[in-house]
Amino acid sequence: MIYTPEETIQYVAEEDVKFIRLAFVDVFGTQKNISIMPGELERAFKYGIAIDASAINGFGGVVHSDLFLHPDPSTLAVLPWRPEHGRVVRMFCTITYPDGREFLPDTRSFLKKAVELAESEGYSFYIGSETEFYLFNRDDRGEPTSEPYDNAGYMDIAPADKGENVRREICLTLEQMGIIPESSHHAEGPGQNEIDFRRADPLTAADDAVTFRSVVSTIAARNGLYADFSPKPLKNKAGNGFHIKISVANNARGELLPRVIAGILRRIPDITLFLNTSDVSYLRLGANKAPKYITWSSENRSQLIRIPAPIGDSDDLRAAELRSPDSLANPYLAFALLILAGLEGLKDDAEPPLPNDIDLYSADEEVLSSLKALPHDLEEAVRAAKSSSFVAGYLPEQILECYIKR
């Protein structure tokens, strides 16, 4: 159910809610929050709640550190792991300066603007995600270890798959919060898991992705485990991917997806920095089924972009699955940049290159040498972003500077 401010205040009063968490993310997608009591909720909706942002990544220094959080009542969700009596709820927020001006490093607002731009040009984008993570044991002091929770493999079952009950608890918790996973299974690495989501509007998909990471970490901790979303937790084992499925529609039923693919392929070198944000990210690319080359094909998992097989006999809203992002990418920023790149392809009536219907993991060097590769390390990705007219034209300078200096 989508609540208005007035309905939210009524819900809080009637459902024994004692704490309201106002949630947001820093420029890298790490969730933050501040808790307020029910008596402050009306003021939060009317004026916002002030925070000291001086210690938050990308939010500025101590001289001008006051920012205001404005809760979005449509994102109201109960946190099921908190007590039934004296409930805790959460809402995502828009961030502004004290005078009401837009706070440009707010990546959630950046995604909103990308969606509004697409809609103004007659396009509706839909996004789904597949997120991988590892479960590691903790030591006697509760600190994370590098020991995987199990040694199962891809889609194995219990008892080899020890993560089955943890995934079940994660999915049921998400369901209680109004987020319905599409599927879950053990992934390729030891202790590695994957949970997938159906496509939704981009803002909902990003909110759900951020919520998902929080729920996974919470449920893992409740089970005495540590959830690791880093790109390459174990050397020589599968990395954690954040596969993004993107589709587009408009009133005139045309062939839109190839032009979106063309736009993304054109701009992927420019935006890789924001999809693969650390040095370790580039150890994942090109290994254990993670892509390395700027190619596409139908169904082929060795490609950067693949077109998954349709469900049933309908081709309606076919999706393009981008396989390069890793699980530390900021969903708001990633989805926004992909929408903007896709829009560019649509505007230019761009044509994608011919598909590569071969297995790139087993292709010989002569074939591979003819293909353009993704940035091979963080330094190359930074150079591509800094020199990109596309990035400069859309991304607030404060966000770009944070990623360059990280």
C-alpha cells in the first residue's frame, strides 16, 4: 500500500510504531539512517529533519554540513526483525539544503530526474536485478572470517547447500516488507548465494536493491554469519555480480531495445567507474563468467549484454541484461546512468554492432584481439569517466569527484 503523509501519521499512531528510520544513501550507495520518534513525524513531512552530513561520503565538509531529510511516505515499510510492540518503520528520503535547494549528490534524486527525462520523451523504463553475495562464518568474537559457510556449488541443494534456510528467511522478511523476490539459489562459489527480482519502475527497483542488502546483512548476522557483497571475496572463485535487466516501452510499439543496447554499449567505458567502483572490481571482470569485452548476444552468458529467453510465447518487453556491474555499485546511480545511455541510443536511432554468438571464454586470441574491452583497471575507468562528455553532461561534479578520488 502507498501511503500519504497523513495516512502515514495515522498508521504510526494506530500500529504502535515507536521509531521511524529516515533512510538515505551516500554517493557510493551505502545506506545511512537517523531515527525519530512519532511526535516528530509531522515536522519531518512539513519541514524535513536536519542532519550533520560532514562525515558522510561525498556530502561535503564541516563548514556547510547541515542538510535536511524529507521522507517519502510511499516507501513506508515495517522492519520485521524489530519488536512487534514498539514497532520500527523505515522511509527513504529526498535530501535538500536548508533553504530547500536540491542537494546534487543525492543519487536517489538523480535517478528520479533520469526517469522524469525519459518519461518526458515518451519512454518508460523497467529494471530488475540479480544480486550475488557470500556467506562467511564468524569467529568466537563475532568477527567475520574468510571461511565460507558451505562448499556447495551452483544450484546445489541441502545438505550441501547450508544457505537454504538463510535465503528462505531473507525472502520471507522481504515479503513482509512488500518486496517479492523472483527466485533464490546457491551460486557458483562456496558459500555464495543469489536472489533475483522481477522488473519494476527504476526508483522502486533501486529502493528494493538497497533494502535487500540491508536485509541480507541483518539476517546473516542473526544467524551468526557475515554477508559479503564485495566484488571478489575469494581469490580464484566466482565474484559477486549485480546483473541489471533493463527494458523500455512507449506508446508507439517499435523496436526499442536494440537502440537502448546500442546506447549502453557506446557509453559503457565512460560509466564503468560507477558500476565497478574498486580496484578489486577489476579482478572479477574477465574471470569466472564475468564479462571482459564490450559485446552482446541473445542468451549468451559470456557477453557483456545478453538478451534472456522470453517467458512463454510473448516477446513483450524483452530485457537486456548487463552483466558487468558488481554488488557494491550504487543502484540509484547505476540505474540512472543506464537509462540516460539508453535514452541517448533511442534519440540517435543508434544501431548496435552485430551480436557475438560465440563463447568468449573459449575463443582464441585472434578473435578476442578484435574486440574492444572494458577498462582493465580502476585507473583506466577513472580516465574514461573524466574525459567523457556524456558523464560531464549529466552527472553532478560533486559525485564525479568523489569517485575519482576514492
